Amino acid sequence: MQKSGETTADRKNVIQVSTRRDRRFFMYLAKLVLSDFQTAELHALGEAISIAVNVAEQLERLQYVKITKIETLTFESEQKGRNDRNYNRKKVKLIVAVERAQGFAGLMSTFKRPANKKQ
């Protein structure tokens, strides 16, 4: 998925899903990313995994995308605890790769983009 020497932050078609926003925001963001790129990836950790799955499922159900790959990873993350002791915690990461569906252009013609605000 990732080329050597390239970080996730360098890639513009990667969407970092979090629990701070609802699924509608990430569906909107995925549509915007897919209007510029042929593919996109939804990355989620922990509780945000259910949001990423829901977004990918809804976009596929509405025929915007086709899910091409689902990948799960576990890794250890070092965290500081009480008394400045370090704890290694296992975390789960989900990556859902999607690509534009054939009818994407037609559906996007009815999609409303925000107006550019001049400041």
C-alpha cells in the first residue's frame, strides 16, 4: 500500500478516521478525496474502526465506491502510566481501501460541494 520512504501523512488519499466526528463527515470527506483520486484508504484505530466500516459500507451501498481491500494490523504502543512507568499496549488498526465505482461521476454531479469563501 505504501511506498518505501513515504509516510501516511504524505499521502493525500488517506483518511484518518476518528471518533471525534460522525460518519457523515467521513462520508463527505471520502467523496471529496475520491473526486481527486481514483482510490482512497480509510485508516482507523480502536473505537473508530466501527465508523470506518460503516462509512465504507454506506459508500458501497450507495454505489459511490467498490471496497477493494480490508486489512487489519496489531501493534504495540508505548504509553506512560502512573509513576512514569512505561506500558506497552496492543492496538488494532483497520485499513479499508476503496476505489471509485463506475457510476461515480454521475453520482458526483448531484453532490453539493461547499462554496469557496473569500476571506
